[in-house]
Amino acid sequence: VVNERFIVVSENSLFRDVFDRIADKIGKKRPSIQAGPLLTEIAWRTEYIKSLISGSKPVITRETARSAQGRNFYNNAKIKAAVKMEFIPVMNAIDDAAEIYLRENK
């Protein structure tokens, strides 16, 4: 496969579901503060000012703040047809990664 772009996902998942699953699997508290539009707009502006002062790269940018507020849905049919393979579900990947993380960080 040459000069092609693909979306490599097994299914669409909400960030909240993913973060909740990660927290549950590693034994941490689930995220409890919803980062709504106002909070993310304040955050990227604060990060921008901090980066000007410190010279570091901002943790969140205007683009990431605004994209975090939207819902994007992707279709993996193109890559599945090209490589003839199925992908493991996101929740299974989280479970596997959490197990490894916990084993290596005892």
C-alpha cells in the first residue's frame, strides 16, 4: 500500500469511556471534572502565556482545546479491506496495556 491514508481504529469510543476504563483498570479515581468549552478556552490561553514566559511547548493549544469539544467519527473499512485484518477493540487494548503497566510498576 503506497500513498494512502488510513484511519486505524477498531470502533468509535467516547473519550470519557476510554478514560473511565483506564482509571478503573489501574485502580485510580475516574476523572471528575468535565472540561467544557469555557474551561478548555481558559486552559489553552493560560498555556500559551506560560509557554511565552518559560519557552516550553504548551500542553494544550487552541486547536486541541477546540477539537476536544467536538465529536468525530471514523470509518476503518478502507484499511480493513486493504490489509485484510481486524483490529482489537479499544477496551481490550486498554485492558492489556493496564495489565502490563501494573505489572511493570509494582
